[in-house]
Amino acid sequence: MESAEQVLARWAAEAGARARTYAAGAAVAASRVKVLVAVRYAGLRADAAHRLRAVRRPR
């Protein structure tokens, strides 16, 4: 049978592993959001530039 110290040590180790897993997941999610925002912003800029060129060009 485990002693109280062993149980507490095991719980602490499991909690630490869970915390690291959650932190890694949050970092991945944050980087995905940054990429999506950057891609969307680049698309909006390209669209705006295209519209400006179309307006300036005489037909």
C-alpha cells in the first residue's frame, strides 16, 4: 500500500504532466490563430490593392 507521501507525489506529478499538456495545447492553438489572422489580413490587403489598381486604371 502506498504511503500518503507517495500518493501526494504521484498526484503532483500527474497534475504537472496535465498542466504541461494543457500549456502545449494552448500554445499550438495560439499559433494557429496567429497564422489564420495573418493569412486573413494578407488576403484583405491583396483584395484592397487589387481594387485600388482597378479603380486607378482607365478603361
